[in-house]
Amino acid sequence: MSMLQAIWAVVAAFLPFFIPGIFFIRIHSSSELFPQGARILLWSMAINTIVLMLGLLLGVSVVYTFAGIAGIGCVASLFFRKQIYSYMNMARVLAVVLGVLVLSSSFIIPFLFIQDGLPTGDVQKTIIWAQDSIYTSHLPDYSKSFALLNRDPVDFYTPGLHSISAFVMQISALPLLTISLFSIVSAISVAWIAGALTQEIFPKKKYMLLPLLSILLLLTQFRFLRYLREPGYHFQNSFGEFFLFGMILLALSFLVRRKWMDVVLFFICAMALFFTHQFSAFIGAFAFLFGAIALAMIHSKDIKNGIRSHWHVSAGAIIGIIAAIFIAVTFGLIKKIPSIFTLHPHLANLLPNITDYPSTMGTIWFFAGLFGLVLLVAQTVIKRRMHPLQIIFCVMTLAIFALSQGPNIGIDIPPIRALFYIAVPFSILGAYFFWSIAGSKKSLFVITALIVLIATVSSTQKAFGSISHSVRTNSTLTSDQQYVISRLAEDKSDLGILIDDYNKRSASWFVLSSHPMFTRISSDLQTQMNEAGQSTVRNNLYINQLDYEKIFALGSMPEIGNLFIKHSIGYVTGIAGSSQFAFSHNPILQTASIADNATIFKIKNSGAMCDSNSLCNFLLRPTTLANDIGDDEDTFEHLEASIRTPELSDPKAIKHTTYRETVSPYIPLEFNVDDYVQKIWPNDSSLQFVIRFTAPVSGLSLITTSGEKIQLDNAAQDIVTLTHEQVQIDDRGFITLTIDNPMHKTIGIDLIALGL
């Protein structure tokens, strides 16, 4: 990497945030650095997102499109050159650029030192769709996601984000570095908008100090720091928040100044938000709905007069809503509505306790924001003076906050993800709270300053203290993985890669090898199972996922070759301490590469084919819960089936047979019905239980959930048919069957299974 390449990689990440905005935004005084600087960022990103996407829709390369945008911006600026190119305006614009650059550098430098400039998080999907646009000069073909990732195409309909990501990657000689820096700059831009919002809501405060305090609180907020510590973590979220809170800034500003260019920018940002991150768009729609209700209650007469006198604005809003509905129908997004608003939310099990919010978000930071909200409302009520912007902002904050309990109010969205959106408004309200306390007495100023210092240092230390050059986040791309990815890319076949990614996101980087990549998701499968009824596509994805889980469940058995053939899988990863041991003893697999804790196995032959009535066929059915005992995770409850006795040996192997031994008098076997097959097991159905030992053992019996004892044969394998009454599902969603070993004999268990 040359110095010139490195410099250009950094410049490429900043370009879309400042061009073309710097060509037509004027900053008349130093007090406008935050609000006008925010408009530079918003104009640039909104125009680039929409126009680059439209260019790809017409088959034009993103580089040519951006060159056209920049050229038009330069020409347009000549008509206002006296104002735009004046010394004072240029100096203030430069101050904005340097401000964003300095704040970004504060996080870029540790990222380069700790993670070698390699991306982290879940940016992989954005990279592959951006690469698709780079190669074809068209919008990504999202229908590929079914075969490429076993995902519903609707999950990836963010062409605006992928278009602008394609641009920064294409113009950089170091695209992986640039996409990471691009993510950092987006988060810093959110912070800049937070400062502008603070200044808009509290215009009578010191115009610099209070916005800077809100930026400080946001950039040291533990959850928000993940955008900066791990560039790529929830990649699309930071861009969604950028447009969302930018729109809130423009809306509140318009209520005071009536700048019609802000209306234009608002609608362009709304379009960009819709094509960048639909979840943020939903959060925004919810917040603006309640903000509009608050506005209507405060200014009902003015609104009626405004609609009459500015009918064209109302007409534009109606046209925008109709266009959004048309786009939602075209992309199939409208189909999500019945599953979002429901009395039976499938994400209810993910609801956090409200009492856990302080520890989740940071105790001092959370209560500062909460007290700031209470203080602002109290001052409005006690003084009986209406502060429209502050009231509307508080209502919108409460609306966003309420979504963190979405499933409780019939809105089926990820509640924790919704909770993280309060980082911006609570940082602003927390800054106001600290400012109010510090300004009342000099002694309180010192105490408040110490509290802020302790809180910011503590959260930053908590975020960065756990990682170093030798201890990365589990989602970081590494140089070893890059080498393996390049090796896999040499295989030009279309065979897929199945990865073991349970709690270890690092293996997901193998998607960059140009092979289809399917992921084991273990107990998270419950979400996919509950979504299976939403469409035929999602049902098929769920059934496929059960097959992928089965490959890991039966890791050392050659019969899994049938599933490799069924899904055109050529490689599978085993993780040390998880699935690696079982795969290493499977005769149809051979080691291809090793990257960090992941071993990549290549399928060398298909293994034995299953007869329709064979045990193999029973084990490979999606409706069967099974575990080939003999690896490091046999006791994990997230598996289809687990062995729960504490007296269990380490995994052992005899040739290709893996197993574990125990002398426990009682050996509980748990089958995870709730997470895997709850929706496809008929009620009142009889089940078949299978257990295979390494050698016959006499005197064993099976204790059912009803307490009944069934004598097991003195054989290496036993198959027992159980009635519905004998296998009741407990409150946790498990069926527990217990092996009774009264003589404390040494038992080697090779396989357990329970199915229809």
C-alpha cells in the first residue's frame, strides 16, 4: 500500500459527504457552523444516494454519475461565486470539513492500529451487493439472495445504500479500508447533526458549548461507540440515523424559519432514507406521526391557514406519500405490514426489561437523558410557556423510546434495535440536563464536570478496553481470512460454503469468495420459523435452514453428504470448540484451509445415499431433532438435541465414530422443540426416539416426561415409539427424556434423535 493509495482511500470516504453540498450552501456566520454544516452533509449524501441509484437504474457507472454531479455542482456554484467563494464562507466551510475530519480521525487512527484497517461487523452483505453494481453498472439483482445467502430478497432492498457504497469502493484502490472509513464518517456525521439539533432546540444557550457537549455525550455513548469501534457494525443503521435525525432537524428548523429549500431537502432525504434503511424509515414515520399530532395540538389554527395558503406543499406531500406506497408495493415491502402490526408478535421473547435499560445503554448517560426530558417538560408545564420545538422534540423522543417495547403494543419489530435509536435524542437531553445543573451554582459546575468526565471516560474505556491488536472483535476480517478467501475464489465452481457462525461472526467474511454462503444460526432459528408463515419464500428458507442445522448436528456422519448434494454445498467450516472436532472425523470431508479458529473442510465425496425407509432418511428429515454426540457443544441447549448430564467425558473418537462417555445414574436428553420444529410438529402426534451406543449395555431404561419407564434393549441401537402423552413439551419448549443407568455402567453415547 503506497502513501498515495492510503491518502486517496481516506479522501474517497469523505467525498460523498461534502460534494456537491459545499457548492451551494453558504455559512453566513460562525454561529451557523453546526446547522449549515449539517445541511452540507445532508444535501451531499441525499443527492448522491438518489442520483447514483438512478444512474445504476439506467446502466451508468457510479463513477461517471458522481463526476456529473460534481461537474454540475461546480458550474452551478459559478452563478453565486461572490457568496460561495468569498473568503469568510470558504473559511467556515473549511472549518466544517476540518471538524468532521478531526472527529473522524479520533476513531480512524485506533481502528487502523487495532484492526489493521480491515472491516468489521455485518458490512459483508453491503460489500457483495456493491460489488455486483460495480461489475454490472446496474442495481444489484436482489433475487440472487435466495441462492446466495438463503435470505429473502426483501431483506436487502436498500439500493440507495448499495449504490453510494459501490461508488466509494470503486474509486478507491483499497476498497475494504474505504468502506470502513465511510462507516466511521457516517457516524461522525450523525453526531454533527446531533449538535445542529441541539442548537436548533436550545437557540438561546451558548451556541457552541451545548452542541459540543451533546456531541461529546453521543460519541462516548457505549452503544453508539460500536459504530466507531467496529466500522461496519449495523452498517446501514448509522446511515439510516443520519437521514432520520437530519429530517427531524429540517422539520424543526422549518417551523421557525420557513426556508422552502429545507422542504425540498427534507423530501430528498426522505427518499434517500427509504432506499437506505427501511427500519430507520419506519422509526421515522412513527416519530413524525406523533410529532405531527403534537404540532397539530399546538398550532391547529396556523396549520389550517398554512394548508390554504401553501396548498402546493400539501399537494407535494400527498404525491410523496403516493410515490412511497407505489415503491413499497413494487418492491414487495407492503407485504411486511401485516407481520409488523400484529397481536401475536414473534419477537415478544426479545423484549428487554425496562429496568435493564440503564445498564444496557449506560447508567449515567441514560438517567441524564431521562432527567433532561423530565426537566424540559416540567419547565414547560410550570412556566406555562409553550416551546413548540422542545415539546415536539420531546414527543418524538418518547415515540422512539416507546418502540423499544414495540411487541408489547402490537408492533413486531426488534425492540433492542429500536432502543438504540434513543442515543441521539438522549445525548441532546442529557447535555441540556448537565448544562442546567452546572449553570445553577459554581460548585455544581465542578461536580457536573467530574460526572461527565467519569461517564465519558468510563464508557469509552468499556468500549475500547476489551480489544487490542491481539484481541479483536469476533466479527473482524483478518489477514488469514483474506488469504483463505482468495484461495476459495480460485475455485470457479458455484458450490456453496456453509459456515458455523454461532456467536462468531468472523466466518461470515467467506461470502466475499464469490461462492454462495449459508449460515448456521442455531437458536436464532426460532425467529425464522415464526416468519415462515409470512410467505412461501420464507417457509422455504426456514426448511433449508433446518437442513443446514442438521449438517452440524450430525457432523461426523457421512450421511450428511445427501444434504451437501441437495443444496450444492462444496465447503463447510468447523469452529474450534464447537463443530470442528466432529467434521474432522467425517470420512467424506478433508481439510482445505485454516483461518484463525475456523477450519474449512472440502467435500471429497458424497457419502452413502439414504433409502426412503432407512434410519438415515429419518435423521435427515427437517422434522427430526438429532445430535451426533461427540463434539464440544453437545451440552449446549441451543442445539436441536443436547445431553445434560454433568458427568460427561470429553469428546472421543474411534476412527470415524465420535462419542462421549458417562457413568451418571441419570442422563437427561433435551430436545429443543420450541426453537426448531414447533410450527411443523402436529399436535397429538406420536414420536420416535433413537439412541445409538458405542457398545450394547444392559439394564438401561428410558424415563419419559410422564414418568413412565421403558426398558431399552441390550443392543448398540434402540428405537422407541412414544405416544403424545409420554412426551409432553415443558414450559421452556423442550422435551426431556432421561436414560436410567442404575448400575452406573460406563455408557458411550454416539447418537440421539427424536422425530415424527
